[in-house]
Amino acid sequence: MPNVIILHGYSDTRQSFVPLQQFLGANGFTVTDIVLGDYVSLEDHITIEDLAKSFQKILLDKGIPTDPKSINLIVHSTGTLVAREWMTRYYLETGKECPVRRFLMLAPANLGSPLAALGRTMFGRIVKGWQTNFETGTHILDALEMGSPYSWKLAQRDLFGPRSFYVPETCLSAILVGSQPYQGALRQLIDKDGTDGTVYVCTANLNATGLSLNFTANSQAPTVRTWPKSAGPIPMAVFPNRDHASIIRPDTLDPELGTFIVKFLRLDLANYQEFADACDARTRQTLPASPDRSTLHTFQNLVSRVTDDLGMSIPDYFLEFYERPHTPEEAVTIDDLMVKLHTDVLQTVHNYKNDESYRSFIFDLTTLNGVIGGGEELVFSLSAANPSHTIGYSVGNTDSLGELPLDKDSASYPLFWRPNETLLMDITVERTQDAKLFNLY
């Protein structure tokens, strides 16, 4: 059996995983083969790249085999980003074979956590920072922030690049995550529907989709291109009674989580699809089409990045959803569909603090399905504020408003709405210059 390596998340330590180590030992895995990874994640100057480099070094220094398919890797939360960076930087991008045979992600922060911004303030400085002279791991929190350029670029490297390790013939991968927010008194203050108290189910999911939208002058609708994807589908099971902490404690609560973990660590290629089907069944049971409470709704994360055709970031823009107007009177009226989409379906918007051209939008798709019954002409639009009197943006029509149809019969509908997933949407608009900017005499 390959080595089992466990990587923890932000501000955690190896001690949190002792019960998991004991659980694996009790289920026939040789405890001495388990290497508990430990790293300091609260120091402000440390980056995900630093941790990945240090991880590679300690494996080599300790003589832990990194031959192809020689490792079983279990990661939790932020540890997923460290592991993905390590595999991508030192093996995928150097043309080497993948050293990991089984890659188990427990509540991974693959595409962000809503708590990352809080890490610097109330919880970071008061709860976490006292241990490290009030340092909170600033660079790591930047990578964990919703809509971060780091998670976007890492996905481009390991999911949408020329090749990916996330195909079963190379690496058996799976995601196990809870949908139960925290129950403790203080932690309840930061609970959000669709999360395990720390990560959204849709941002834990590594089955992301990428779209490029190109708005050009005087075009009725943007050109739409789907990003080619080298990664295959990754099974994900969602558990109704697990939060971010209890997902690493298979020795507690019901035994189903432990059963999934043990089965995964014994998987081979022949029974991988059977395991994937079991994950899908578990998720459908946890997140049904008509749930009895909002914590079991299905959500989507949309990450947008807006730039102009010269490659410059556009931080001041507005994405809007409404029913297509057919008369001049309707065009200046706030329709009921717009109100429902922006108040009930769109749950939150987060602008990435260091570059507001990146934004994360969380949509409640369970509510969306109740709002759109069929027949509505749903439209997604983009408008961008001109930076000056001489420089502007043209995103389609003369009113600088670009539109994309999203009604249920449109080709864009299944591309745009991705249940329990993240959609990375790269939007380009045309940058225009006033005629007075340059004259020839």
C-alpha cells in the first residue's frame, strides 16, 4: 500500500488528524506508513507556493517515495491548494508522472472560502492571530479569498491546461464535503447556507467550467467560447450531517463517512466508476430537488474577470439579470424577475480586494428553478463604467450594455448555470478611444 500523507488546512496542526490516523489504523492501514504533514500557515509572508516547495523538499529529505503512483494523499481545506500546487509545479508542469495514486479531498477550499476575508479581522486577529504576534497568514488568505486570481490561475494550470493529472488512469481523485453549517455559538455567526461553515459545496467541487465572453462594438450578443478541459469528472459526495471540522472525524457521528474514506483508499481503476456513482447518489440524497430547509439548497459559484481587449483590468462594472423588455415602457421598468433574481437567487457578491476585476457571485439554484418556470426571456447583461472622457468601453449596443440570453431554451443556459460547481467566466470588452486622442496634420 502506498504511503498515506495528510495535509491540514489554514491555522490547523497535525494533532487535529490523530483521530483520523487512528481510524485508518483500525481499518487495516499500516499506521507507520502514515506521514502527518505539518506546516505553519499563520505567518504573513508565507505563500501557497512556499508551502508546496517545502513539502517537496521534506519528502525528498525524508526519503519518502515520490515515484509514479506511490502516494495516497488526504488533504483538508487549504491543504488542497498546497497539494495541487505541489503536484502541478513539480510534476505536471515539468513533464513528470504523477506521484499520487489516490487523492482524497476533505472539505477542500478549491475555489475559495467566504471566511478568508474574515481571517484578517475579527476571527483572524482575535481568535487566530494571538498565537503568532497577530499574523494571520495574509498571502494564504489572499489565495483563499472568494474570486481570487490564485485559484483562477491554478485551475487554468491543472484543469484546463494541455494535460491534467485528474483523470482516473493517472490519479484516482474524490471530494467529500459536508453541508451542515457549524452549530457552536460563536461559529454560528459566520454560517451561510450552502456551506459546511467554512467552504461552499460549490467551491469545494473541483469540477469547474470555463467560459470566455467577448463583447465587441455594435454586436447584439457576445461570442461565447467554452474552455477546453483536460481534467475528467471528479466524484463528489455531500454529507448532510458533517461540517468543516467533523468531515475529518470518521470516528464520530454515523459510520457512512468512514465507509467512503476506506473504500476510496482501497480503490482501483476497475471499481472507480462504481465509487463515483455512490458519490452521486449520496449528493442527490443530501441535496434533493425540493429540500425541506435552505441549508440543503443547491448553489453555484460564478467567478467573473473583466478585462478590455488590450488586456487591462476593468474594476468598475455591473452584471445584471432581468427579463428581456419588448417595449420602451418595459425597458425602463424594474420587472418582477429582476427583483427575484437579485434578492432571492443571488445570495452574495464578493469583489476580490486586491483586484476588483475579479468577483465571486453565489447563486441559489434551487430558488432559481422555482423562479423560472419556462417562457421567461432571462437576460444577463454587462455594463462597464468609462474610465475617462477620452477612454471608454463598448460592450455591444449603443448604450454600452452587452446582453447574453439565458432563458431555458437558449444554448447558453446549460453553460451558464452549473449546479454545485464554479463557473469561471472571462469577459472581454472593447476599449475605445476618442477621436481627439490622436490627430495627423
